[in-house]
Amino acid sequence: MTNINEATVSEEELLAEGYRKYAGQTIDIFYNKDMCEHVGNCVRGNAEVFEVGRRPWILPDNGPSEHVSEVINTCPTGALKFIRKDR
């Protein structure tokens, strides 16, 4: 479980809400394409992790989980969420 905007969310809830899981060693990233407005905070925040021209476009292990979680928290739409596994 993780805290996103003061709410505790489980993997099961995120998957049920239409998020796709990108699994990493220390952090799992969840993305909901239907919520995304392509603001680009993720790509500008860490292009090693988030790269739209690549498949898969999210590689959670390409950055430290602390920084990745900070970038995800800048997503204004809630299209990105995470679950840290290193705590």
C-alpha cells in the first residue's frame, strides 16, 4: 500500500480502477491512460524512467525510488501512482 494525496491505495484497487502496473525492484508504478492529460511532468521529471517513444514507456528501475515517487507526485491528474517496496 502507498499513500497518495493522503489516501491509502492497494494494488488491487489500482488495477480495478484501470491502472496498468509497471513492476520494479523497489517501486511499482501504476498508470491509467484514460486519466492522463499528457501534461508531461513525468517525462520532464525523469526521462530515464518515463519515455513515451519507448516500449514499455515506464521503466521503474531506471531511477532511484525516492526520486521516482517525487516525480509521480507532481502528476496533476492522478494518472500515475506508485507503491514503494523498499520501506
